Amino acid sequence: MDQVYRMTQPETLDPRQLVNLAHGVIAADRFPHLATIDGDQPRLRPVSPVRTEGFTVYVANLRRYHKTLEIAANSKVELCYLDQNHSQVRITAVAETVTDAIIIKDIWDSNALLRRYLGNVDNPELIIYKLSPKRILYMQEWALKYHEVPLK
């Protein structure tokens, strides 16, 4: 039997709640999608953030992955989070390589998966990107209307 999807009218949003609503979507999606540019072709893939501070997101990467070249050529990226109710958050950001040894060690110490696969924090394959937000958009369910979330 075919399912019928109905677009419901979302509740009216209080602009003061946008930050909390956006954080809720981020917390609900363990594998947001990261968009980069490869020449003139957009590339999209799920990622697993290793740290999130507000709307600043840290993503681990291996030097041999193609997205390393893509980010080196164009550091403008976008993350898209989606929750089970189809609410979404889009973070337009600039990616920079983290070089601060204290931040890298702290992320390393808090991430068993990194330790398991890379062996030690000095593994030359490890790159951690800090994605600094420039714009944040929130859309509730299927409302088809984005709301600008204040940068904090």
C-alpha cells in the first residue's frame, strides 16, 4: 500500500527559540552531511563530528581522503543536520585545519574510535578541521521556510 505523506503546518516559531531548536536538531543527528566543492562539482558525504561547541563543529579526516584536497582548494563548506521529524539545520562554514596540540589531544582523548583506528595522536594521517559558522539556517519539519539563526 502506498503511503501518503502529508505536509503539516508547523507551529509558529518564536525567534528567541531558534538557537535551542537548532541545537536540538544537531544533537539528534549523529551523521550530518558535509558539502565541499571539487573543482566545479559539489561533493556530499556523511561525517561524524568529533566535537561540537555551539555551532562550531570539529570533523576528523584522513590526509589521504579526497576531501582534504577539496578543502585545501576551497575552505567553504556546508553541514546539513536532519532530525527524525525532518527539521533541519544548515551551517555554512569555513574549514580550517586545527594545529593547536591541546585541542587535538583533548579531541583524541575523548574519541575511542580515533584511538582505535589511528593508534596514536601523532599519526600523520590525522587532520582535524574546525568548521567555523558564517550562517546558520533552521527549517522546521516540511515548512519549506528557513529561519536565520543568530550566530553566538
